[in-house]
Amino acid sequence: MSLRQQVARGFERCFGRLPELVVRAPGRVNLIGEHTDYNDGFVLPMAIDRAVWIALRPNDAQRVVVHSLDFDETVEFSLAGLRRNQSEWAEYLKGVAWALQEEGYVLHGWDGVVAGDVPIGAGLSSSAALELATARAFASVSAWPWDAAIVARIGQRAENEWVGVNCGIMDQMISAAGKEGHALLIDCRSLETRLVPLPPETVVVVLDTATRRGLVDSAYNERRAQCEAAARFFGVPALRDVTVTQFESRVDTLDDVTRRRARHVITENERTLQAAEAMQRGDAVQLGLLMNTSHVSLSDDFEVSSGELDHMVACALQQEPCYGARMTGAGFGGCAVALVRGAAADAFASAVAAEYHRVTGISPSIYVCAASNGAEAGD
């Protein structure tokens, strides 16, 4: 039974009637462009065919009542006087309601059932999927127009200011604006986007190391501060404004750590733009090479990889159908991503899982992914 069917049947069980509509919003994997978002740079994510689904219908009260199939828990909250006192997953829903109202949107209440198959904590943006599915639900019952960039900013505000996670805009933007068969080049300063097709006869494979990101919060804040210091050194608002040539002309005047952090961000922005052009040409070989270089930069210069991520990337690159692989997400655990010849994807997944287990003793989860549409509503 599909997740769409599960939430629809769950709604009927919980509320004794059929839902009026079903909404979904996808998770994502970032193909290239890591730790560039908070430097006003470029990212190239893809919405994946794993999503959060909500079956719902409007109610006559200014209240939201939602049952989670994943947590087997029901929460209820008023749209007036929102307070942080619910289960962790429910705070994402309330945060979206709060941020929408802060932006002047008039909201109507609804009853719903929610479930998802985006792995939690793996760096595939299960939180953004929940935020954008929630926003889609409110848009549907409250009859206001959907603008992907505006709603993505609202989802980001919910996560930053209500949930308390200092994320960039990438996750919400791709969950709002993804398109089947394409990745999305996002300018994190202007929020301008450009759809770029996946190279013909390729698929994206997500390689979950089954390790989680224990050091990421403190390391993220440290890296962000180091990048801001480097931007001040160059006299620019963000490292996005420094070219490779400008960096190389002054590289010897930076201390070692700041030099390596800045070099990653500046070259990663170049790689991301080059990757988008390679995809436009259908050049899987060039895209793969850029992914490989990105991983080396993240591991050596930005120092956010881990032993397991490095092993996973090495296992992927040993396989003949693999064009390229890199860690994806904040780092220190979570997932890698590989570009693979489509016809050999299942064999690739089996071989990588076996080799990774042999090297590390850990059983990974591997997902062959298709590029999907962003947040949608249907009856």
C-alpha cells in the first residue's frame, strides 16, 4: 500500500470520513554545493521520491488536529496563541503556522493524518518535507496562492525561529520547487533558480552510512564563523563574492585554517556552476568528476567528512557503473550521494552495501532515487 493510501485510510479511521485532499512534499539530496548556502553561494539539490504525506480536510474551528502514523500520536493546537509544548514533530507544524501568521496569512483549521518515508536524521531533509507539506495543507484549506520562493522562506523562518535550527534556505526551496527529472540550481542570495536535467540514463543513489551527525551543531557554528572571518578579510559580504583568482592572489596572507575553509567554499561555488553546465550538456562524466573533487575538498579543506563517509565514497567509486560520489549534507555522518548508470543501479547498490559492510562492519541503507516534483496538493 502506498503512503498516499495509508494516510487516506488512516484519516478515515481517525475521523470517520474520507479526506478532502492529500498533500505531499519531498525530501532532498544535494548533488553538489555543500556549506555554500550560508555563504550566499550556489547549491544544486534534487527533490527525491521520498516524501511526507498529509491527508486532510478543513474544519470549522481555528484548530489543527493531526495524527502521526509514524509516531502513533495525535496532537491538537489552536491557531491563536501558539505555544511550544507539543511533541517534537508537532513543533514543525506549529512553527509553520506561526511563521505564516507572522507574514500576514489568514489560516483556517484542518484535521489531518501524516506519514513519511524520508529517513529521519540522515541528512535528507525530513524536517523541510514536513514543513512544506504543512504549508501546502494550509494553502489548500485557506485559499491563498502558492509561491514556492515565498513559502520556502517561511518554512526556513519556522525552522530558524520556532524550532531553533539555524538552517539555510536550500532544503525548503527544493522541497517547494523541485521538478521531476531535474535538479535545481539555487542562488542562495537572490533565490533565483534554474532547472537542470539529470544526464540521460543516469540515476542518483543515496548511500546512508547508518552513522549520525553527533558533532554537527558545534562544528557547523565554528565553520560558519570561520567563513565569516574569511569574508571580512577579503572585504566582501560573503565568500560567494570572492573569485578563485582573487583568492589565489592573497592566499599566502591567510592563516592555514581560514585558508582551507575559504578555499573549499570558493572552489565549491565554481564546481556547482560547472556541474549545472555539465548537466545541461548531458555530461555525466564531468558531473561525476566534479562530485569527486567536491568530496576531497569537504574532507581535506573543510574537514566535515568522517571515516564512514570516506569509506562509503571509496566503495562507490570502486564500482564500474559509478560516475562520481561525495558526502552530502552537513557531514560527520549521514549520507553520501552517487551518480550511477541507471541500468546498473540495483547491482551497484548491492555491491556497495556488501563492500561497505565488509570494511566497516555496518549495514548501510541505500536508496535508488528519482527526481520528483516539489510540494503538491491533490484530491
